[in-house]
Amino acid sequence: MANVLQEQQLTLFDTVYTAYKEFVNPPLARFMKMAGAPVEIRARGCRVWDHTGKSYLDFCGGYGVFTLGHMHPRVVAAVRDQLDKMALSTRVFFNEQMALLAKSLADLAPGDLAISFFSNSGTEAVEAALKLARLSTKRVHIVSTHNAYHGKTMGSLTATGRDVFKDSFQPLVPEFEHVTFGDLDALDRALPGAAAFIVEPIQCEGGVVIPPAGYLKGVRELCDKHGALFIADEVQTGLGRTGYMWGVDADGVVPDIMTIAKGLSGGVVPIGATISKRDVWMSAFGKSPLMHTSTFGGNPLACAAGLAALEVLVDEKLVDRSREMGAYLIKRADELRAKHPDVIAEVRGRGCVVGVELTSEGYGGVIIPECLKLGMTAAYTLNQQRVIRLEPPLVVTKDEIDEAVDILGQGVTKAKDKLGKL
């Protein structure tokens, strides 16, 4: 019986791998197989099970998607209930779920952010924000930061601050400029005549880079000084991820436009949102409400998930939990750094987004596959492959953190044994 089961498992893996190799992404399929990636079958809470039945702690967390853990029962129930009624919108009738979600976001958003445009992903949310800023200000110049990550569609890719993603697609959208993250003097020089400055409260894909204290307050003041709009890209930092409801809350500022995605539906249905101040939206789209639209954006299924996810976030006090569990994760990871300073250079983070910076990029190529083999997912940050991100669901427990740090420690030991000093 055991042999039959093993053969079935191998057949499933071979079928999926072959399909990936032939029809999805051939080089990525080969890389994932070499790294030991299995086939994911089911997930609950902080754990994922593969085709063999093996359990993994998910400390990659879909790059910040699974704020509530996998398959939170309240969100799943809300989606199932909505599916029995209506899945997608006619687009010509009022959509109850979208209206309710927009109001809930306005209630939770900083300051006077009020009007939401719904899309399907973070990069779409950024595209909407860039168009909104240009149309509202009647200016075209956009300022972003080096090492930023805003997505990979054309406008958001242009705002992204890493050339490796951009060079093959030149020419990109004109009138974009990049300044150093955290440098207010450079921003002051770049902002005259600009439509907007788009910035992440923390550069998560840049290596979990936290700006100097008060940086976002300075950004707000400079945008006001130059008549530019302040766009906060909260796709990854929003909804409790950093131990605040929004990343900008750490500095107590209110942007003019904010982009949201990843955790907005609790990791059940893809959704993105762009929320802005009322006067900003009206000056852009007040006379042309169909200037920017999305066929599937704000569909009833996604909005039902979003409503339930926001309720869970508040009811279960997950913002406070993110701050508490994040501090514990940073403490435990820093203890590991103290034991292995030759491999781990620094641990930094805020809430449940933590970066473990290695002394050499080469160590990561052993540590991440070893962690996977031992039962934990982790990943590089996209713009800085010397940094391993730890981004567990906000529902993570101390026992799960201890287990994850123990596995990470075994990965570090394996890297030292295999590679020595790099």
C-alpha cells in the first residue's frame, strides 16, 4: 500500500512539473525542482501541506498575502456565501459588496482618505495611483526611490527602482525620476513641478529597509511645499503587516493616495485598491468617471472576502498581535545572528516583516533550500538577494516562531559546513 501511495505521489509531481516545464515557465520550473520545491496541496493557518503530506511552516507567506493565515474560516465562509448569490458584477448595477468595502476602507484609512478604486493586484493599484496623480495635478513628472519595488506593469515598473527588472523593457514611461530612499534633501531638489512622490513606508522588496525616524513626516511637508501629491505604496506594508494598521501610521502622516493589495482579502481572492482624498479624486475623475476602469475590479467575490478580512483584522486585534509577534521574531532571529555573525550580518524589521541580511549572497542559496527541506518556506527579497525575508501570517504563535528560527539556524549551520567563510 505504501509503495502504491508513493508511486501516486511521484506521478502527481511529475505531471505538475512537466506541465510547468512545457507550458508555464521552463527555466523557473527547472530552478524550483533543483531547490526541492514540492506541489502544494492544501493550507490552513501558518502551514502548507505538499503532495506527500509533509507540513511546512509558511514564513514566506505569499510575500505578505496571508496576513490572516491560509483559509481563514470567516473569510472562506463569506466567499462561499457570496458565490451562492453572485460571483461577478454586471458592471451596470450598483454593487453592494464593493460599496460596503469602500466604506470600510475609508473608516480604517488614515485621515481623510475616502474614495476607493478597486482592481485585482498591487501593480494595478499603483497604475491607478500614477494616473490619478497626473490627472489631478495636471503635471506629469513622478518621483520615486532607488531600490523601490512597485510592480512590473509598465507604469509601476518605471517607478520601481531596480534596473535588472527594467532594462529589457526600455523605453519605459517618460518623466520618472528616482532619489535615494530616506534622503529628504534629494527629494526637495526633485519635487519642484512634480505630480507626485511615490514611496513605500518600508522597502520590503528592497531588503526590509526602514527609513530614518520622521522621514515620512518630512515627505508630507515637502509634498505640501511643492504642490506634489504623496502616494504611499502600502501594498505590502498595509493592514497590520508592520505592527500598525498602515505603514504610514508609524510617522502619523496622511498621504494623498494610498495603494493596497496583498492582505486585503485575507489571502483568499485577489484584490487591489487605490484610495485617495476626495478632492484629489474629484479633480481627476469628477467630470470623467469612466476614464480609468477595471472589468473585474471590485467584483462581489473579492469584495466579500475583503469585508470579512477587515472584520477579522479588527476583531482578532491582529495589528497588535503583529507588533507583539514581530518583536519576538526579531529578538529570536537576532539571537541567531549573535551565534553566527560570520553568516548573518544584521536582523531588522517592523511587525511581521523581518529581513535577515547575510554576509554573502552565496549563503542564501544553501539556507533557503535547506529550510524548505526541514519544513519551512522562506524567500529572498526581490531587490536584494542577500536578504532573506521572514513574513509569517499575523496569527503566528511563539511556538511557531521558535520552530521557524530553529529551522533557520539549521540552515545557517548547513551553509557554513558546505561553503565555509565566503
